[in-house]
Amino acid sequence: MLNIQEIRELINLVDQSTIDEFTYETDGTTVSMKKSVNNSATAVSTETATTPRESAAPVKTADPGLHTDQSENDTPQVEPSSAKAAEGDKAIVSPMVGTFYAKPTPESDTYVKKGSKIEENTVVGIVEAMKLFNEIEAETSGEITELLVEDGELVEYGQPLFRVKTV
């Protein structure tokens, strides 16, 4: 697998070149990049050969031309305390380090608020990492009972973002 520095170098090379699309495969991992209309590298996706394409869960982004694919197994799970678990509460956690955004644009309404009903594929926020905006899906059904981070707050890998009362 490529490390972050190697991916950054590839992005810069593609960005500075005249090519519109680039795919690199090594050791069962594929990295694909596509430029947007304004000729800046805006799409990066990675896949591993051990994860079939059908079971990959896309991590969507605020920019429709921008995406990364991430296996469901990559999402950290934080188990709530036993008292909260008895009530059916679960935590929605950050799958990466970055800046959390509660709404798609500064002028928009928030994705969810306390009391919002959610499904497994409901987008609850965005985490920006390295200029990539990754939509965070709930991955559980229920009702938001607690907002644990503020809009614009830095978050860590595995940090709880929301508390959900499961159905």
C-alpha cells in the first residue's frame, strides 16, 4: 500500500500534468485520480484486492467529483459504557483524523440535530482530511440523542461524534 507522502506526490504530479485521468496498481491496491473541469486533481479512490468492489462502502464527499472508497472494516467502532449499552445507545465515530463539519456548506442547515431520525445510509457530517471532504454515514438506524462535537472541531480517529438510540 502507498503511504500518504507517495499519494501526495502522485496527486501533485497528476495535477501538474496535462493528463485527465490516472490509475496506479501495486500489491493488490489500486489508486485512481481524475481531474475536474478546472484541471486540478480532485478525485482519488483506492481499493484493495482483498476487498471485493461490491462490499466496499463508498465514503462520499461534499464535492461530487471527489471520492474515496473505504472498506466497511476500516471504520472504527467504539463500544459505549454498559449503562448506555443497556439503553440501546451506540456511538457514531470518526473514521479518520480531520476537521468535522456538521453541514455541507456554511450557508446550509446541519445534516442532523438532536432528535433526528436516521437510517444506516444517512449522512451525519463531513470530515475533511488533506483537502478531501468525506461524508460520514450513520451505519446504524435510530435517533440522535447527543451531539458530541461542534462544527469545525478537529476530531481524532475513533472519536465519538454522535450518540444514537438504536431502534
